[in-house]
Amino acid sequence: MHTPFEVKVPVRAQSRLRPLIGATRYAELEQTGSRARAVLGGITVWNVSSTADGGGVAEMLHVLVGYILNAGVDVRWVVLSGDEEFFRITKRIHNRLHGFSGDDGELGPAEAAHYRGIAEQNAEGLSKSVHAGDVVLLHDPQSLGLAEAVSEIGAIVVWRSHIGTALSNRWTEDAWTFLRPHLGACRAFVFSRESYAPSWLPAERVTTIHPSIDPFSPKNQGLADPEVRSILTTVGVLAGPDVAQLSSNGKPRRRRVTRRAAIVADGPPLDPETPVVIQVSRWDRLKDMQGVMEGFAEHGILRNEAHLVLAGPAVAGVTDDPEGAEVLEECVAAWESLPIGARRRVRLVALPMVNVRENAVMVNALQRHASVIVQKSLAEGFGLTVAEGMWKAKAVVASAVGGIIDQIAPDTGILLEDPTDLDAYGRVLAWLLERPGTIADLGARARQRVLEDFVGDKHLIAYAKLIERLVIPGLAPAGVLGSADTAAPPD
């Protein structure tokens, strides 16, 4: 029997945001919270996702749920459970919603029956806690199968899709055909980009809400350079003495990181002064880690001494992605086939997931140490690793796909028009690594871009407005909220 479990999230003080976002934005956030408390008195807002850690959805929920609790709203988060076949099916849907075939498996009657069966088991457990009038946010395809059962309780069901593509092909049609029977029970649909919503969904029930980062989370909070180096020495990426960090009173500080990563390398840890290009992603074919490595090795290191670090989670720690181990194995095989000179400049790093907070600190340190951050995805629902790198004032080179286009405005990063053009990607890296002044200028503008558009207050306000429209009869139906500006890739 597969039953969901609840994730306990600590309260996060919204007041921390005020110095960053300013008095005007903070006042709007406070007013929105006050109104939400009045509108939602006695109503619980539920979030249902497929994993409690690993991936952008879980990271955002840890943050947003904490801030909502601080506003005095009853919000809860549960994670559904499933077997290996269920997650293989939902990974297939994930790939096809991005326009790719994935594992070439079927999405036929047998898969639909299995998907529905797992959903029904989880819905049975959830129904013991959800009440009529509650609002239930179902995140991504894994949880959509619960929509009908939860709706029958009398709850207001919202499907929040964090993935998608503006393109339409046989694979997207395959995924939507599979999901469509479950959409009828949903009162509203939330997408990261307006263009991700299929044309046959009622426009008045579709809302666009961009994801966001939390500047105070372990993945994004400030880290001084000596602490960054200490963390990456402990992890095994950088060479150097394992020096304990001291607090302001001169006493040893409790270590943020104690575990080493599993590293595939041909050589010792890197010299801290060596320029490093870094991509941090899941081990997912759509993130194209192998292409990042091959383009770097063939084109990006010819005129400089930079190294490349490809970092992702230890695959056993991501429960809803059955392809992770396969992709990591493929990357290791590709690394082994590189010429010896190129192989010595590339590191594959699997970060431990035993402690989610520790993992986030490792990612933070890697991104802060990077000379250039890459996100060369073939497809991307939104790609918050881009905003994370921009927040750390880094020059980001990323594919002009999906929500990445919404994040990188002109002069705040470099967009790759064709992510499969490894020669162009390598030339951009080589050009950029020779221009530290350009890197610094791009990074400064990138951080400001994130502060203006991708910090959590706007995310929270958008959700509050949507839920208010759904809860209060007679308000205007949910419409499409304004999308962030898009930008064409630079020449």
C-alpha cells in the first residue's frame, strides 16, 4: 500500500526579506499575508509532490511553505509514494512534456492503469486529512492522478506544472493524451510559462507564475571565500589544508559540511586558483551533462587553463528519477573516452544527499567558486540553477530554452541559441574565460536581475492572489498573470 507522508517545514521569517526587497515590496507582502489569513480562515492549503528533497520543486516548497506558515496560514506539504514502475512512467511523461521520447517506452492502457492505481492508494491516505473547502496544489505529473479523488472530497484542486515546452510534437501529444483524463477535476492550472499550457485548456483557468529562489536558503546564503574553499576542500574538489573555520570570537565554527563527494577524476584535487567552469544539475539527459563535457573538452580549453566540474546529486538520494544512475554511468563512460589531457581537466562530482541542508551548502560553495556557470540544457521547464548562479553574481552561459530565456535578460548572461552546437558553446566559454572584466560586469547585472524578478515575495503574492480568486465566489476567474520579459540571445 502506497501512502503519502508529511514533510515538516520550519517557519521562515518573512521579515528577513525586507532589507533586500525594500519597504514598498515588503509592505505588499505583509498586506497580502493579512488578506490571506482572513480569506483562508479554517481552510488548509495542501501541497503534494513526488519527493521531499532533490530537485527544484522540493527546494522551493521547503522555502515557500516556511514563509506561508510565518504569515499565519495553515499550509501543509505531503509527498506521495510509488514503486519503481510508477516513477519510470512519470519520468517518461516528464521527458515527453519537454518534447523528447525519453526511454521510448509506452504510455498505453497498462501504464495508465498502473499510474491510476498508485494514485488511488495515495489518495486514500490523503483523504483522511483533506477536508471540503481545502485547497490542494498538485505538483507535476506524478501527483496529478490524485485530482479526481481529492476533488470528490470537496477540495479545490490546482495542478501546478513546473515543466513543459512551447513546442508540439508526437511526444508532447503522447504525454498530454495520457494526462488529459485527470485534468477535468482541476479548478485551475499553473504553469511556469504561458506557452506551456496546451491550447485546449480553458484560458480563464490558466495562470502563469514564475518560480523563485530564497536568498537565505543554505543554497543561496552568503559564504565568504575562505569558507567556500574550506567546504570544497572537505568535499574533495579543491586541494589545500582542511582548515577549521573560526567564528568572530576566534573559536572553531561548527562545520557546515563533513562528508566527501564521490568524484571521478584523473589527477589530484584542483588548485583553488585555477579557473573553473561548473554545471550543477540532476543527472538527466535533458541537462546534457555529456554535451557540456564534450564541448568543453573539444573547444573550450584550447586557449586557457580552466577546468570543468559537472556536479549532481548522488543518484541513490533522488527517489523520483530512475534514470539518474544510467545518465551518470553514461557520463563516466564518456569521460573515460576523452583524451588524457582533456580528461585531467574534467571532474564528475556526485554530491551526497544524506543531509539535504549539507548538500545545498555544497552546491552553494561550488557555484560561488565558479569562474563561469553553465546550464546547457536541451530543454528546461524553468531552470532555477540559472537564477541561483546569477544571484551569486556569476557570469552564466545557458541554453535559450524554456524558462532560461525569462531569466537571462540582455547583458545579464549569455544565451546559446542552439544548445546542440558544441563548437559555438566551446568558443563562448573560451572567449569569456579570457575576459575577467566581462565576467564581473555580467555577474553584477545578473544579481540585480534576480533581485528584481526572482525573489520569493512575488512568487508568494502570485499564489495568494490565485487562491483568493478560487476560494471567494464571484471574484474574476484566474487569468494569466504577467510574464517576465523575454530576451533574445546575444550575438
